[in-house]
Amino acid sequence: MIRKVLPVMATLAVFAAACATPAPQQPPAPTEAPTTAPAQPTEAPAPTAAAPAQPTEAPAPTEAPAATGVDAITLSKDKPTEILFWHRYSGDAQKFVESFVEKFNAENEFGIKVTIEKIDGSYADLYSKINAAIEGGTPPNIAQAYQNQASFYRLDGNVIDLSPYIQSAKYGLSQAEIDDYYPFFLESDKNPQFPGEVLGWPTSRSAAVLYVNLDWLKELGANEPPKTLQEFEELACKASDPANERYGLAWQNDISNFAALVFANGGRVLSEDAQSYAFNSEAGVESLALLKRLFENKCAVEIPSAERFGEQNRFAAQKVLFVMASSTGLPFYADSVAKAEKPFRWTYVMFPQKDPNKPVVDIYGASWSVFKGTPEQQLASWLFLKAFTEPENIAQWAVASGYMAVRKSAAPTAIEAVKNNPRYANFPEAAEAYARLYDMVAFGAVEAPVAGYDPVRKLMSDVVSKVAIKGEGDIKAALDEAVAQANEVLKENAPKGY
Amino acid sequence: MATATSIPLSRAGRRAPPQIKLNLARTIIYLILIVVGVASVIPFVWMLLTSVKDYGDVMSLRFWPWPPLGNSTPRFDNFAEAIRLIGVDRDTGLPMFFRHILNTLLVTGIIVASSVGTSVLAAYAFAQLQFPAKGVLFILVLVTFMIPEELVLVPRAVMMNKNYLNWYNTIPAMVAPFLANAFGIFLIRQFFLQVPRELYDAARIDGAGHLRYLTSIMIPLAKPAIVTLALLEFIWTWNEFRWIQLVTASSNMRTVSVGLVGFLQTDGGAQTQLAMAVAVMVVLPIVVLYLFTQRYFTEGITTTGLKG
């Protein structure tokens, strides 16, 4: 009997193996592969694995209820509406958002019940998870998404256009409320490929800024941080002392840093009409040339992507004069400098510009997008977003998360909270920097809110690495080639007919 | 008398020390191995040292901040602080880190047991039995071995969804794809093929059937290969991130590697010493297990022709 059973069992095992995954054959991927992970994950749009690139039909405009349709929907406590919210916040931001959900669930008059789930991992991981959930027909109702990711979801109509909800007489925003938002933040969730649509709601924004060691700067004879790119380069090289492992600039090869440089040189990452990439312009060439010179002259040091936040450690240890990074790092820089062997005066400033009279600042941040659901779920999701961005809530959120408050009326509260935070007691210049951050909003620019920007970031990152850091190849030729490939990706991911 | 004391003792009572002939090629190989070995160990040492450093020492980039080179004291409380920061599982009241450990042990235990069991049975069939389409089936097994994980990740995740198996956020979803594994079948089969056929004939003469032959003779003989497979499965499962992240919804269903990534993925900055403390706690079980099974592992690698 056994003789008969054993081969059957063995054969079944073979079939099971044949149907099973080969996954364990390979060691698991590093937690954050340098090529797919944000080198500086504070806020920069997370590069992710290339999204399936298929030309897709533009979503039917009737999919979201028209304004009158939205007004016709009724939510009531008698019939609770359940929605699911995926995020990847951690620390104080996570605590705040979870406590807000708890409060919202208890107090909202519409019977909305929000379930909140933290997705451990990077923005890229969240993006993959959402795509898998979409494939399986079970996306969340709300999720954090960068503008380019929201555009990708929108290609198949998985993310909805929020404009009917914003304009709703019953559930929407008044003109005064809309005016209270910084216009740039609202604009940043629009994509020229989907005219008139709002694909996400801004909750979190920060800027690419330059962290500066003020004491060191004084030693170099400079009374204030550099305002022009020329001053920046000179100071970076003056500060560098490679023999003692001291450098002018700590460079994380995060493409938002390169984009910030392109903006500072007066260029764009994507053309205004979103028809083609534009980082091979003169501004792009000048940006890459500047970086190349900084590395060639040993004025900059690259922070490997595996060395997460290594630039903060080196800044605190006074090994680097400047760091290009997100403004969200402010509390972390404060903590690290306070704990350093020799604390020093520091701050962050607007990134130096080619023409300081016409500054352009890279401002970025994931928004909250609403996914297709029942009309009630879509409305409930909007009402949750609306409640979260009420001035008093968004002010507290800005304090907890370190992001900018997205509403003008909330900004003073956030600025005051940072000013009075004991963390900055010894760093008054840093506390003032947070207030000045809001002045930068008027000069804000978005990198590329189009689907397929993630693989393009990888292309750009490779060019910077090869040409500027390793010193190989011709600047213009490398940028042209990258733009040609990027335009292919853009074309593949554009809505049909665009 | 004089003659007795003059006998050279070295030849009579001692074994001459083995002579290692060092030539240039061998020296270069050893040097390369030493360099590679040291390079492999440095990150691990750095992780261990950082995990017990003070935040200030991390910021000051001090490699050894303790006596005799510095005045700091080792901060073993970093481990407790990291566990505290990871949070608490609201359902059980357990620190979330321990909940993650328990989940990982459960998932790893199921996968290792199942994968080893199915691999041994299938390998035996391929090595020892004759049945129709054996060659084709084996090729099919090898084909699954060659499909990149990325290709099957999303379809598999979709299968776990409520529209299909409805296993999302459950232990079955976490383990299902790994219960049988082509690599394991291949590895054990290679070992089984080396066992002389005469052993089977002798066992048959003694009245043993397939199951008795497998359990009493083949499995004991294949112990190094089986332990190697179990260890590799343990490491892979312990470190598995993407799949678990995809098919779980709540934090208290996740495993240590997902928890670790969640802890590391902060916005704006990180306390490196706490991150390293968590990393040490996550890696430690694998290191301990490897130390205990190193002998079998090495033997398994050499006898099956497996190369890393």
C-alpha cells in the first residue's frame, strides 16, 4: 500500500512545487534598493519599479458624479459608510493621523467610519501595494500618492477627480475656503494631461532647501548663506578639505535634488504642456556641469543611498558645510546638531539661484488621493479630506509632521509652534527658517506630475551618477539620451489621445 | 647511557607540524579571501557597535566611543527604547516587536516544515522512481525555478484577494506561495542521485518499501542537504519582505522584516542607533541558527554541488 501511496504523494509534491513560487530561490531584495528607493525619502517623489506602461483610455468624464450628483448623495449615521485609508506615516505624524481618525469617527455627523492602515515601507512599496490591490479589485478608498502616481492610477480611472466634490454646494468648499489654501499647493495636484481635474488633495508639502553650517560659513568669511549658484560653488570648494574628509556639499543622488538644481538654473523637468521632458535644456546642462565640477574638484561628497540620512550625521559632525535636502528634516537636524560633539549655529535657506531675482523652488509632497468606490464612499472620503484640512487640524498636522501647513490661516500657528519648540531654543536661525519656508511657496515648481515619472527619475539618477559623480561621458549627449528615453516613457503612459 | 640520551626525540615521540606550502598564487588567494572576509564583516560589526552607541556618538561619527578611546558607556537600553518606539499591539497588549517575532516564527516554521517535506518527497520521486512524463515534470519544476519573482508577485497577490481565495491578511496568504519550492526539490534530488542504487537493492532484499527506504536510509544520508535547505528556507522566509507587505493589512499581522522596514522608513531623518538596535534583534536569530548548523550547511553545500 505504502509503495503505491508514496509515488502519489511525491507526484503531488511535484505539482505543488510546480505551481508554487520560486521566490525563496533568491535572497530577499534589500529593504530599499538604491535604484528603486528614494535616496532621500523625506518627501521626494518615490522612485518605484517601472509601472506597467500601457497606453490607456482616458477615464470617462462621467465616472464621478457631477456637482449636482454629489449634492444628491446622502450619508447618515443610520447607515454608516466605511472607508479604508492607507498611509505610511511614522512617528508623531502617524500618531496624529491615527488620533485624528479616532476623533473623526466619533464626531462626524455623516456616520463615516474610517479604518486606517499603516503600510510599512517606502512610497515605492505603497505604490506597488496599491497597484496590486487595484488589480485585485480592492484598492483602499484613500491613500497617499505622489502626483505622478495619482496620474498613473487615473489612467484607468482608479483615482477619481475631486473637482465635483470641491465644487459641491452641499459638501464642497466656499470660495473663501479655497482662497485660504496656498494656490500653488492646489495647482500641484493637477496634471495638464487631465485638464480641469484634481487628482489628490494636498496635505503634506515641503521644499528642497539648503542646510547651512553658519559658524563654518563665518570662518570662511561669508556673513550669509550663498544666494547665487556661483557663490555656492565657491564656498563649497573653499570649505572642502578632502584630506580631513571635510567637504562643501553632501550630495544624496536623489533626483529631487537634481531637479531643484535645474529649477534654480531657470529650467524645467517637464515642459509646461506635459508633452515632453525638458531637463536636457541649457539649465539642465549647467546643473549637471556644476555638479560635475563639484565632484571633480572634490568639493562634494556623495552619500551612498544605503547610508540613510548619512548627510545629517556628517552635517552634525561638521564634515559638510552644505546639505541639499527636504525642509521636513528640520527637527532631525536640530536633534542631531544638539547631540553633536560641538554644537554650532545652522539653518536652512532657499537653494541658491542663477538669478536670485527670479527664484524657483522645488516643492513636493505626497497628496491624498481618493479611489473609485461607491458614490457614498467617494463622498465620505472627500469629507474626511476636507475635515483633515480644516485650519486647526492642518496646523496641528504641520506641527506633528514637520510639513508646511497647506492653508494660509494655519501657517501662523505652525510657525509659532516651531518658534516656541524647546528643540530649537539654541538654534533660533533654524526656527526662523521654518517661517521663511512659507515665503518660498510663491516660487514653487512641480517636477513632473505625469504617469511614468518614477522610471524617468531612475534615468536621471543614472545620468547624474555616470556623468557628474563618475565623470564619464558628455553632459549634453547623456542628457539628450535620457530625455529621449524619458519621452518614450511619457508617451507610453499618456492618456490616449493626449 | 650516553647512547640512550642521544636518540633524537623529535622523530620518536612527536609528530612533525604540517607544512603549509605557500606559493605566490596561494598567497594571493588568501589575501583576496581575507579582504573579502573583512569587507563582509565590517557592516555587521558597524551595525553591532552602532546599536549600543549614544545618539551623540553616532552624530560625531565616533567608531569606538567607549574606553579606552572615549568616555561613553554602551547604551544597551537602545534595544528597549527601539522596542518601545515600534509600539504596542492593541489587540494583545504585546509590544509590536514581539508580536512580529511571533508571527515570523509561525510563518517561518510552517514554510520550513512544509517546504522541506515536499522537497524530500518530490526529490525522492525524481531520483528514485520511474513514472510517466518524469522528465517533463522535472523540467516544469525547473521552469518555476527560473521565473522572476516580480512576474508572479502581483498575480499571486490578486489571488489572495477577496474576489478569489479571500485569504488577504491571513496566515495562509503569507505562507501559501512558499509551501513547496523547486529549488529544494532540485537540491535534494541532486543529493539523492549520489546514493548508490545498490543501497536500494539491499534494502529491498531486507523487505523495505519506498517509505522505509526513504525514512531510514535516504533521509539520514541526506541530512546535510536537508539541513542546508531548511536553513536557507529559514533565512529566506525570515527576511521576506515584499510578499508579506503585499498581503497583510494590519501591523499586527506582519513579520519582523516588514516591521524593520517600517521602522527604518521615517520621513526626514532617523536615529541610526535605534534603527541598528532593531536590525541586530532581527538578524540575531539567523546568526545563532547558522552558528549551530554551520557544519551541516558547509557539508550540504559541498556534497550537493550548490554554489552561492
